[in-house]
Amino acid sequence: MTSRHDLQTQLEHGIAALGLQLPANAVERLLDYQELLARWNATYNLTAVRDPAEMVTRHLLDSLAILPYVRGETLADLGTGPGLPGIPLAIAAPGRQILLVDSNGKKVRFLREAIRSLKLEGVRAVQSRVEDVEGQFDCITARAFASLADMLAWGGHLLTKEGIWLAMKGKRPDDEMPGVPAEFELRGTHALSVPGLEGERHLVVLGRASSQAGC
Ligand SMILES: C[S@@+](CC[C@H](N)C(=O)[O-])C[C@H]1O[C@@H](n2cnc3c(N)ncnc32)[C@H](O)[C@@H]1O
């Protein structure tokens, strides 16, 4: 079993490689989250990733890689599962109102425990299908949730007029572009260099077609 010290070293190197500067206690809190997830995962099967070092790479660092693109006061993480990327983003850049959305009851129970035990201020979890969520958000994140076409069809109403949609995708995001509804436009596709996952990840940034807000 990898020690917490080794995981801390891996995480700190990854954060430095991503060029991020996080609050003083963020690394400790990110590792607390990873430990809580690993503990619950043993019973509730919340993620297929079980190895702690892989959790640091595939969950923590992959989530943190989109931090430079996150904007605004309010954020919704759709199909968040056990809080990815929403919880690492909440720890790394506190101060936003964040809504974590998932339809799966056991995942939402985990999210509520994580919010409580990690004292994540401004973060809420709701058990709901995305289609039924109300409200509007400056920034929407989604990883491994659905195709671009489906996620925009189900959750497009949640994006403010000037808001940005950050869709975390794998090797070939361009394959999904033809499915993007006409009321949304592509603002950019960014290759993400996640330490340990080089070349595999892309961030697709979308906004409302009528908006001139850039990213
Ligand atoms: C593959 S998991 C990804 C979880 C997390 N975002 C991650 O990257 O690890 C997809 C999640 O989306 C949730 N989900 C699927 N369809 C949904 C819907 N229509 N509304 C809300 N959640 C949904 C599932 O319960 C599941 O937790």
C-alpha cells in the first residue's frame, strides 16, 4: 500500500507540473478526500479506480487540470459521481457556490458525507437527473458523463447566458462535435497535460451561440 507521504509527494509534484498554486491546506484536504473515497469505495463501489496512486492521477490531478479554465461565482458539476471533478475543484479554489448533481443515491450519500467531513463550504449535493435540476450556473463541468449532444440536451438550460461549459473528454473529442446543438458554440478544445496521462485528455469549452464571452 502506498503511504500517505508518497501520495502527498506524487500530488505535490503533479500540482507543480500543472503549474497550479493552491491554498496552503489544499494538498492535505485533497488527500483526505482521496482517503474517504477509498474507504467508502471498499463497500459501495463508487469508482473503478482502486489503487491510491492511480486515484491521485486519474481523479485528483485530472480534475485539477481544468482549474485554469473555471470561471464565475457558481458552478454545477453534472453526473459528478463521487465528486469528480467538483470536489477537487472546490478544495483547490474555495469561494464558489458549487452544486454536485448525480442521479445515484449511494453516490449522493457519499457526497454529503464528504461535504460534511471535509467542511466544504458553499458546496451542495443533489440527487436528481440533470434534466430535472433548476437554476443557472456560470460554469458547468462534466467528466465521463455523456456525449456532448446528450449533456447539452439534458443540462443546457442550466448555463447562464455568458456561462461556459467545460466538458472533459478523452483522446478524440472532435468526433462528438457534429452532435452539438445549434444554440451552443465551440469556444476551444484544449489538450490537457495531466501528469501520468499525457496525450489522453482534452477539455472542450462551449458557450451559448449568442454570447460573445470568450474563454
Ligand atoms: C461514469 S460516471 C462519472 C462520474 C464522475 N464525473 C467521474 O468522472 O468519475 C457517470 C455518472 O453520471 C451519473 N448520471 C448518469 N445519467 C445521469 C443523469 N441523467 N442525471 C444525473 N446523473 C446522471 C451516474 O449516476 C454516474 O455517477
